[in-house]
Amino acid sequence: MTLREQLREKISAAFYRHGLLCASYPVPIILFTSASILTCCYPLLRLPLPGTGPVEFTTGLRDYSVPFHEPQGDFGERPDWYRGPPVAYIQQVLVKAAVSPWDNSLVPVDVFRSPLGRVFNLLEEIRNHVHSDSSGIRSLESLCLQVTDLFPGLRRMQSVLPEHGCLLVSPGNYWQNQRELFDSDPDPFKTIQKHEPKGLHTSATLRDLLFGVPVKYSGVSHYNRKRVVTYTITVVLSSYDARFLGSLRARLKQLHPSANCTLRDDHMVHVHFKEEIGIAELIPLVTTYIILFAYIYFSTRKIDMVKSKWGLALAAVVTVLSSLLMSVGLCTLFGLTPTLNGGEIFPYLVVVIGLENVLVLTKSVVSTPVDLEVKLRIAQGLSNESWSIMKNMATELCIILIGYFTLVPAIQEFCLFAVVGLVSDFFLQMFFFTTVLSIDIRRMELADLNRRLPAEAGMPPPKPGPLRTREVPPPPRPSPHTITLQTPAFRNLRLPKRLRVVYFLARTRLAQRIIMAGTVIWIGILVYTDPAGIRTYLAAQVSEQSPLGDPGGGGLPPHLGVAPVFRGGDPTSTLSIHRAPDPTPLPENQSQGHHDPPRAGPIPQSPPAVPQITWGEEDEEGWRRLSFRHWPSLFSYYNITLAKRYISILPVIPITVHLTPQEAIDARHPQDTRHPQPPIPKISADLQTDLTLYKVAALGLAAGVLLVLLLFCLYRVLCPRNYGQNGVPHGRRRRGDLPCDDYGYSPPVSEISPLLLRGHSMDIECLASDGMLLASCCLAGQIRVWDAQTGDCLTVIPNHGLRRSSSSGCWDHRDGWDSMTGAQESECLSPERDISFNGDGLTEDELYPPPSHLSTAPRAGFDFGGLVERAYMEHEPPSPSAYASPSSASSSPPSGAQLQRSPSLGEAATPLIQERSPMGGTQAAGDWESSVWAMELRGNLIAAGRSSGKLELWDAVEGSLRCSNEDGVSGITALAFLNNRIVAARLNGSLDFFTVEINKPLGLLQYRGPPGRSSMPQSPCYSSEDVISCQLTRSVQCAHQKPITVLRAAAGRVVTGSQDHTVRVYRLEDSCCLFTLQGHSGGITAIYIDQTMVLASGGQDGAICLWDVLTGSRVSHVYGHCGDVTSLVCTTSCVISSGLDDLICIWDRSTGIKLYSIQQEVGCGASLGVISESLLVTGGQGCVSFWDLNFGDLLQTVYLGQSSDGQGVRQLLVLDNAAIVCDFGSELSLVYVPSVLEKLD
Amino acid sequence: MSLTLTAMSGRAVTGDQQQWSRSGEMQHSRGPYISVITNRTTNLLIRGAMLFSVGVFLALVLNLLQVQRNITLFPPDVITSIFSSAWWVPLCCGTAAAMIGLLYPCIDSRLGEPHKFKREWSSVMRCVAVFVGINHASAKVDFANNVQLSLTLAALSIGLWWTFDRSRSGFGLGICIAFLGTLVTQLLVYNGVFQYTSPDFLYIRSWLPCIFFAGVITMGNIGRQLALRCKPSAFSQ
């Protein structure tokens, strides 16, 4: 064990040093690695390219003998496939024919009609050729490859290809080798074209097969400017007889001499064809590759928490691929030529080598503390994983070694490759990937400049990390700035698959791109297949304008560089034969007269008038210009496969045929002259071509524009929601605001810092805001008004009520006048008492003693509110019934007690903490003075509902009580303040509607104005001089059977939810009950209604109902929580609910389908707020979290205090200026959402 | 470290179970859509369908490999069809795959030992790739004799289990199903439904049990992963 420990220690230290090295010198190391990759891959250049292309081998013709089956001796460079007889010998007779001299009386059809007609003579000659010598008489019939039957399924070729007998292919096959059919064919060109496939064709077409030369070299077209027709007669022989072929060659040459044609005829080319991969064999291969890509995808998807995910994924793939290449290269270097099919074993090699190490490295590095220096992070990450990496590599090597001893050659070779691949992969991981990772991490560090800490140079090398299995990520690092999410399954699954697919499609615009790519390919195919004949024009044009002249039979030859040399330097190799000076004596069946030299030759004025038949190098092996599938497809028509076999191609027999114009005219079909002259005069041809080009370009442009427009419309139609904007938050999310995850990586702390509003001595009970002002009420009954912008405390309204001192047990009363006059003692008795008065109403300062000595608070001011209240109190003693709530009637306090003073407010506070219970079961004992249970703020009026059932209206700025209503006796559990109406829900289930009326003051009457004094409300806004009255307009006694728990008002509706499982909707104006909504099976706990009349309710049964407020019908009814629904918020597209089960669910508002859910920590998530359409804020334990609603990702967590001691955020308000207010124990916290996040909407 | 993770996942699992029991109670009162989504039967059906399609696909592809090498012979008229094997082969394989893939997580939960080894899709993909590789080797690599081939494949299959599964229940189930599958194949060949070109183990090829075993391990892996993915999704949806 100690040895093992030592080993681990050593390995870890070595990896640490290596990590330091890599991170310190990234660029040199990457250069070094690239150089070594290239070096190792260099031997690959010598390997033949994979593919199914044929392989050639050339032998001399003279001493040719059929190779033996068994390899005997060393034949030097003889390839191993060159054994046994070939499938066939191919003898091509290459015919070049021209009508010469060209006469202006000739029509274009003449260019190829009579030359093609010559093929029948030649065919007859070849067929009838007989060679007789001592060994007997041989004819073509005995030598040629006898075919029996066409491949079934080629019936349409039946009329063209020979069905049985000798395989002899020539253009004459178009006319069944019958001269009469040809002569009677009115349009031979059409006959040829008739057999052409319509669409895209890449392999050999019938025309190629029959002509034996590529289409563009054949010269059979109406626009043949060369006026030379080239075709071949292909004879397929099954056995080789040199003497017969020699005599045939001599005979043909004698008949049609190609004077000065010096094509080499002493070489025989053997062409070996590889196995063609069919669809059936391709399917498993493709499947393997698909699995491979899935593997790579799923692996690289796990790379996270880095600057550039794609970059690292690319680096990982590059690492694996180049290690494979290196392994092949190294094996080649040491003489191990791969015999395995590389394409087949490649996926398995990748799977064996794997991407795991790379991912483990990445995870390990990103999980190191972010505040370390980059190279230290790299080094630590490396050394943490060193042991597992080494162990895994050793295991894999062992497995491969076992595989090596299976002694199966294929497996041994595979294992060998795998071993080399593994080692080189390890090398690349250590040098290449680590360095790339360090660069990436460094970039990320630079991105977070605010996060920079001084480099801890003196960091001791970390102890080797604990042994971890590869799958287990490092532990989350406890940090005050992180919150931990639940298991990754929750995070990954927050969006349904279909939405992910849609998002993916929309984000990458996949459909559009595919369509565009398809269009490009389509256009390419169009250009390729050339339906309009543009390419023919162009080819003709180019060949005519070519400065190199016309070396070929109608087009550009492949040997462009060679041709001029031969033309200029060696006139014997290529020679134009139009001046054949001394014609050889011709046999009797030479049907054409050789023309007159003086007439044909020197006509320099009109060069095209004399077609020049030239023989060049390229004619020697004209079959090379054919598709390499030419021969396999020809043989496959007769069900003969060439796979893994070879054919021998004999040297061509060149034949030159000259025809006189007279012969051409004689050969004409009667209809030929009636064909219109091809309307392309020479001069306008260029113009025509240009015009066509322009037309095509213009059409293409128009089509492109149209396509773009179409795609745009499609995009608009298909993606009506602006998915495209999701890219912004997505990118944002990726770059900066990374959520903390299981790996303990925490995003850097941002600039969001909450503003703490301190002042309340006890926990905050109610919170209300109207955007500008913020009112809060604590358990002590004190109301404070804050400026929502700056967080300044504007007003303090102390509790005027009675407090019972727990120590003395007697009733104390805090009287304003007393506290004014006896300020000193109250100050010393309760130093922490909140007597920071607002100085707004200093107009009447002179009436009262100066208050500056009263308070130690910096914003000391004069409490007008207190004065007003006290004046009011004196003039209007409260009725005893106001304090007697029905449930606490037994111990109602004596009314006179309120005139007592409180000697010790500070210690009186603690025992008075009462849990506000909406159920109202154990609410305040009667001896406890009424506390504020509900509060609302509108304009600058604070409506406070007290447990005593009293409704008070306070001036928020001045802190003065404007009016009060004590009509109700049951405690007000909820308040709604809308326009000039106040709705109060009471504990006994009744609902009271109040009207706030404002009238202009008359003198000083405001101090003694009785409540309920009616006058006309002038306007919703009122000044401090206005007299405000609050009148009970209607009281619905039994609105609910049980206590009302929730009350919301918006859009002229008041919605109440109660313990009795029902929701009621009232109209605000006439307080008439519109609907009673039933559907919940538990008490209503949350209601949401907004200006758009959407109504959502959540109950204790965990159900959420969406209602139509206009009809009272239930729109949808969903279950998502296993406890109470604690909070509900809607945006225009979704509904967000939180429950007692600490789950936040996001539902689609229109369909009621749950989009995703967020599992939160225990004990938080009761409060919700929506800042914008895509930004959700939730309260947690001592923190608030911002979530991206589109993706369900945590954007940021803001901690309210340094100590996260479990003070949950229970209430949370979103203000208009994108700030949020939440309670935090006895403090209020004002969090400004940073500008970064504001851009989201 | 791993302990915390275990605890976390354990908590998630127990939470799941509670959730399940709860949702079972609430089934009657839920809306139609939600109940469809969270319905255990539907969930099972979806998983079964996915496994079935995977099995059919793999059967087609792997059979193609065998047919190419003329290892299995089907009646000639069937070969000309596009699937190149009898219609019942993919169906049987798909059904077996679905059953195995559902059986594995079920047994895991019965035994109360949730499978936690390498629970990620990349590992599953690796497993599938190795399985295809084993098939490839059995079809395309020329071995000296059949014993060697069978031993190599057996070693590869055990290696597959060790690399991707490592659970005793998986091993046992694999052995059982491989045995059953071999038996069934023997019977099929005995009754002349199809035949092998060169049988060396009664009527079949001796490597067939290894292939069966590897296939069972692979499908079990996929099934477990699907169950893992489906459960939280049903929970959260």
C-alpha cells in the first residue's frame, strides 16, 4: 500500500509540474505538438489514398503472356492482383473522321452523319476479319467475349446493347448495327440523345459506352466547330491472340492509314478494380459512424464551464483524430502497412481511445478554485486526476495486450494500432489539450476582470487529491456566493425535448440553412447536367479561343502542358494529316478518295474550312478520359463483376477517315437539309454565349433573392415568436453569468449589491409599494416609508397603539404629547427607538418645540403624523368595540389604557412577536393592541388594515393619519387599494368596500375632521391639505364561509380567495359579486390577476387554475405541487408558481403545459416576482435569485447579508424601475437589477 | 465526495418514490394531459417503443453483416427484399430488446440497488459501439478456428460487461437470457426455420451465446439510461 501511495504521490507531483509547464508556455508547446503530429503523419503521404479507384499496371506487349495464378518468384513491382488471366482484353479502334474539305454548302448534320456512317463499314471489316496461319484459322467469333444475356432490369438497353454473341460495342449499336436503319434515320443526333438519362449522371452513360470516348470529345453535336468526329469501336476479347490482333491492326491501318500517327502500341495496361461498396455494405458502416458521432456528441456535451465550449470540443476531437493519424503514421513508419479496411475499424479505434480522459481533465481543471492563478489551476486539476488517468490507461493497455494474444491477425493488428493510438493520445492530451485548456481558462479569467485576485505565488503544491472515480465530480465548494442546485437531472430536464428541438432549430436556423444548401446543390446540379447546353457552348468557345490551338479531338486535352511542346518541337509526334503528300496505295474497299492536297491544305483565310485530324498523346490511352466506372458498368450489364479482378487494355488502333463533301452530301437523309441551319453564325456566337451567361446570372440572382424572401416569409410564418432573440440571453448566459453547478464552479460575484434598509426593530410584516414610495410595517406595528429610488427613509409612523410590557405586565401607553414634552426620558429609555422624524412638514415648526434634540437619527425630523394622530385621538376617543375582535372579546383591553406611557419600548418588543396567521385561528389576544395585518400604498396614502378591524389611511410623506374607519370589527386580513376604493377582507369572511373621498380643505378643519365626512373627490392625487375621508360603501357580510386569505384587485375586479375552497370575483365599482369560482379542493392560497384580466389561483391542494374573468369559466387546471401553492405570477406567455415543496413551476399560459420546473433549496421559494418577460426573481434563504425564464437557468444569486443564517425572504416586490424589494428579517433589501440584465427584455 | 453524491441521488430517488406514491394517489383528480404525461403506463410504453425501435434497427444492421458473409441463410426470395432477412427477425429482436430494456431497471428497483455505474449517454453510446464491434468481429474477422472465435468473443463480451455494467444482476440476467436465446435459436434451426452455413455447436454457431450476452448487456444499459432519464422527466413534468 505504501508503494502505491508513493507511486501516487510521484505521479501527482509529476503531473503538477507538467501542468505548470504547459500553462506557462502554451504557444511553444502547441507548436511543438503540431510539429510532432505532422512528423508522425508524414509517412501517411506514401499510403495510397483510400477509395475504389482502379489500379493500373503496365506491361509490354511483345513478351506478354497470361500471368500465372500462383505467385512465383519475385517479379519486382508486379502487383499481387496481377495473377491469372484477366476478365477480358479490350481492344479499342479509335476512329477520327472528318469531312474535308469543308464546304459552305454543307449543313451541320453533315459533320457527323457521314463519319458515323463509316462505322458500319468498319464493323463489317472487323467482324469478317479472319487470320489464318499455321496454327489454324481464327476469327473474331472465336476470340471475343461471348455474352449471353443482358442483366435483367436493363430491358430498355435491349435494343442498343448486344444481347448475345460477341461483345462488340460501337456507335452503330444505336441503329442495331444496320446501315439501313442509320440511313433512314432522319435525325441521328436525336437518336443518340434519346437514350441519355435525364437527370444527374455521374457514371458511364450509354453514350459514353457506345462511343468509347467522353461525350464532349466525340464531336457529335450540331455545334461541333472542329468538324472532327471521334468514336471508338470497342472489341472485348476473352483470350489474347497476338497474331490475330496484329493482323487486324495491320488490316485496319492499311485500309485507313493514319499517316504519321505515331501512337505507341507496345504497351498493355492492366486495370484492377477494387471492390465496389454497395449499399448493403455501407449500412453497417454508416451505422457505426452514426454511433460514433453520437458518442462524440454526448461526450463533448459534457464539457462545461469553460470559455469556449465549441473550441474545447473541437480540441478534444482533434486530439483523438490526430492521435489516430499518428498511430497509423507511426505504424507505417516502422513497416507495418495497414491491411485492415481503415474506414471500418476507425470508429472502433475512436471508441477504444475515447474522449473520457479529455473530459475528466476539463472537469478537474474547471473545478479548481477560480481565484487561483491559471497555471496553478491547470496544475492542480492535472494532478488531481493523474492517478485515475494513469490507472485507466494501464487498464486499457492491459486489455489491448490481452487482445494481442488472441493471435488472430486482424485483432492483433487492431490492437497494435490501438496501443500506438492510446500512447499518442496520451501524449496529445498531456501536451496539446492541456495547453488548449489553459489558454481557454486564461481567456475566461481575463473575461472576469473584476474577479482578479493577486496571484498567490507562494502557493504550496497541493496535496494529491483524493482518489476519485472518473465519473464523480469534485465536491461543491462551500462559498457564500454560490447556491447549490439539485442533481443535474433536474437541470437538464427543465425544458421539454420538443421545446429544445424547436429552440435548436430556431437558434441555428437549421431548416433555412438546409434549404439554402439544397438550393445551392440544386443549382450546381443544374449547371452540371446542363440542360440548356451552356457548357457545350462554353467548351466550344474555349476550345476555339484557346491559344494552344486544337490539339485534341474537340476539346481540351488533359495534357495541356505537353501538347504545345510536342507540336512545336517534335513534328513527328503530332502531325496534321491534311496534306498527306504521297498517299499510300489503297486497297479496293477504301471507299473514300483522298483529297486533293493543293485544295485542302493551304487555305489560311478560313481555318475551320479544313478539319484537321491530329493524333496526340492523349489519344494513346483515350480510355483514361472515361469515367473509371466505364468498364465495370459495361461488364455489369452482362452480370460480370470486375470487383477484385482486372482487365487488360490493348493499345488502340488509330483510324483516320476522310470524307469528301460529295460523300457527305450523298449520305444525307432527305430531311437533313430541311433542318434549319443552326442559327449561330460565327460572329454572334460569342455574343450569344455572353448573353446566355448574363441571362443565367440574372436568373440566378433573381432566384436567390426570391429564395431569401421566401425563406424570410417562411421564417416569419413558422416562428412567430421571436426565438431569434433567445440567442442574446443564451450567449449572455454562456459568457458571463454562469450558474453554479455540481462541480463547485461558482460564477464570479457580480456588481449587484443589495441596499439594506435598516430601521425596523422587528421582522417586517407587510410591504407595499407604488413604485415611488415603499412602505413597510414590522411586527412592532411601526410603519416606515422609504424612497424606492434611493432607499432613504422618509417617514416613520410609530405604533400609536398599546403595548404591554412583558416585564411589568401593566399597560403602557405611548403618548405623542408626552413624548414630545418628555423627550429626554423617552430618548434615554429607548435609544434604539425609531424616532427619526421626517422634516418635510416643517412649515409649522415654530408651533412646536424644535425637535432636533429629540433624535439621534441623522434624518431627524418632526413627526407631524404623531401630532395629527394624537390630536385626532384626543378629539375622538376610539369606541371600545373597535378593539374587540370577536374571537378575543374575553380580554379586550380597557380603552383608557391607551393613555399610559411606555417606559421600555425596547424590551417590550420581543414578546410581542406574533405569527400572523391568515387562518385566523390564534390571532392576537385581545390584550394585544391591534397590529397591522395588511397594508397598501397608493399615491402617497397608506392604507393599513389592523387586526382590530380598523382601517387607517396615512399620509405617506407626512406620516399623518388622514382618516380612519372602524366600521368593521373583524381583523382585516387583506387589503386592496385601487383607484379611490379600498377593499378590505376580514377574518370573518366578510368583505368591505370603502371609498376614499378627497376634498379640498377648509381652513384648519383637517385636524378635527370627523371620519366619513363626505365631499366630492376631486382627483386621485391629493395634497397634504386635502381632507380625506374613507367611507364604507358596502359590506358583504358573508363573502366567504371561512376567512379570506387572499385578496387581489386589478382591472376593476376584486378577487378573493378563501379557506372555503372558492374564489370570488367582485366588480369594484358596485361591489357586486360576479362569479364564484369553484374548482379547488383546498383553501385558496395564491391569486394572481393583472390588467389583462388573466386570473390564476392556487390552492392548498397544489392545483393551479386559470380562469377567464369575463365568463367565469375555468381555462385550465393543472397540478404541479405537492403542497400549497404559495405564490403565483403570470407573464404574457407563462404562469409561474411556487409551492411549499420548494418547487417553482413554469407553465405555458395558453396551453397549461408545464414547461419546466426548478427545484429550490428547502425552505425558500415562497416569493416570486417577474421583472421582465424573461427574468424571474425568487427569494431564497438570505438571498434572491434571478432566473432566465426562457431557459430556466439561474442567472445570478444575490446575497442580502453576509451571514446566510436562514433568514428567508418571504415577501418580494418588483418595483417599476426594475428594482426589487424584499424583506430580510428586520431589514428591507433593495436590489437593483444590474443593467446587464435589464437588456434582456 | 462520492458519498455526498450518493446521498444526493439517494435523496432524489426517495423523493421520486414519494412523488410516485403521491402522484398515484392524486391520479384521479388530475387533468387529462398531466395524467397522460405522468402516467406510468404511458411512460413505460414510450420507453418500450424506443427500445423496440433500437432493437429492430440493430437487428437489421447486424443481420446485414451476417448475410453479407453468408453466415445465415434465409430462403432466397426473402433475401431479395430490402431487409435481407426474414420479417420476423427484426420483430423478435425488437421485442426482446424492449423486454430486456424494461426488465433491467425494473430488477434494479426490485433489488433496491439503483445502478449508478457510468450513467451517461456517452457511455451508453460507447457500449453500443463496442457491441456493434463485437458483431463486426464475429462476421468479418477471419479466425483460425471456431473455438478461438468463440473464446475471443466471450472475452470481449465479458469485457463489455465489466466496462459498462459491473452489476451482478446484469451479469446474471445476461447469462440467463443468453442461455434462453441460444435454446430458442437451436429450436428454430432444428425446426428448419433458417440455418447456419457452418454450424459448430449443435445446429448453431458457437459464438451466438456471446453475442446474445453482449446484446443483453447493451440493451439493459440503454434501458437503464432511458429509465433514468424518463423518471425525473415524468416527475418534473
